[in-house]
Amino acid sequence: MLCLFLAIAYGHAVLAKSQAKPPRVIDLTHRLEDNIATYFVDPNQHLKNTILTTVEKNGFATGIISFPEHFGTHIDAPCHIVDKGATIDQLDPAKLVLPAVVIDVCQESAGNPDYHLNKAKIVKWERQGKIPEGSAVLLYSGWSKVYKEPRQYRNADKNGTMHFPGFSADAVRFLTEERKVAALGTDTLSIDPGCSKDFGAHHAGLTRGIFFMENLDNLHKMPARGATLFCGALPIKGGSGSPARILALVKQ
């Protein structure tokens, strides 16, 4: 009787596991297309798609595409700032799949487009739990809602200085040195606030070997913690960055 009971219990456990819902997938990637906002206003900073063959004429479709390394939703490698730093193809693939936490600064950013995430805000956020080592910290400012309006997304003043939220250099040093995070991400054009002149957040993070994700989308759909990111950067030999398909997996 005991053996029968154990067999039934085991069977129920196996069945329950097999019926578990697959994780929910959240796409954090903006569609890659021309005429999107870029950090520098440059006629060369655009996507070009040349059609070579079509199904109608040739029986198969092919084309050639070209785009900047730091275009659309993309990843910055350390060599973007660091001389002889790791290139995009040298990033450890094991670190491109990692847990993520999301810090919501929408309220602060709505009142101050130059908002800098600081250590005090991070410590306050950690009242719900410490940021895990080896994770990605994503800054949710709500800025992606105007991504399709390049002038609003860049938010440049008459002198050309942009105004959008970002990480302070002190916050990045705290996250890398004391929390030992592996990556940072944001829903704006840059990890640094748009008004930054010295790219302090870039230097504080990339000199410590982490990578960045910029121009993220759909952070409003993300839980504050518990998601796993897949960061699909192209392994471009010697590249300082790459457009990337960034997906989040969330348990249901």
C-alpha cells in the first residue's frame, strides 16, 4: 500500500511539473528601422536595407543591411570607452543571460528630465531585498514612450544639450563595487543623463568590465525582480557595441 501511495504521489508530481506554465516572454527591444533617434545627429547614423532578390522575381528574398554599432536597442562593450577593453565579441556568453532588477524612477524623471539615479534611491529600493550579485540593473524612467518621436526622445535644448534621465557615476560605482552587478540598462539613449559632459557613468561601469543596454522598451511590463534576461548581441569582431534582441523571461 505504501509503495502504491508513493507511486501515485510521484505521478502527481511529474504531472504537475509537466503542466507548469512556460515563462512569459517580454520583448525589451525596439524594432530596428530607419529614422529613429541616435545620440549624435549625423546623416551616417541610419539603417540602410538594400534588397538584392525577391521571392516574386527570384524565388527567394535576400538583402544587405548596414547600421551603426550603437543603434536602436543595443549593447555597449567595455571598449566603447576603455582603450583595449573587451570588444562585443569577447563578452562572456554566460554573462549575457542574467537575472534582472528594475528600479522605477518615472516619478522623479517626470519632474526632472536631468534626473540622476543616486545611491540613496538604490538603498531605499533595496528595502524589498538586496540587489543580487551578477545581475542587471535596469532603470525605468518611462522615456521609451516617446521613442518614436526622435526630437522628444533626444530632448535637446537650443544649445544642443540633451535632457533625459540616467545613472550617476556614484551610483554606478556603488552597483559595480559593492553589489557586483554584471550589467546596467536604461530606456533612454545613454546610461549617462543626456546633459552629461564627461560620461562619468560610462567610465565608472565600462572600466570595471560590465556592459550596458540602451534604448530598452517595455520596462513597464517588467517585475521589480525575478526576471531573467537574454541579451542577444551580435558577436562583431572588434566591435564596440551591437544592436541586440533583448528578451526577459518571467515565471507565471
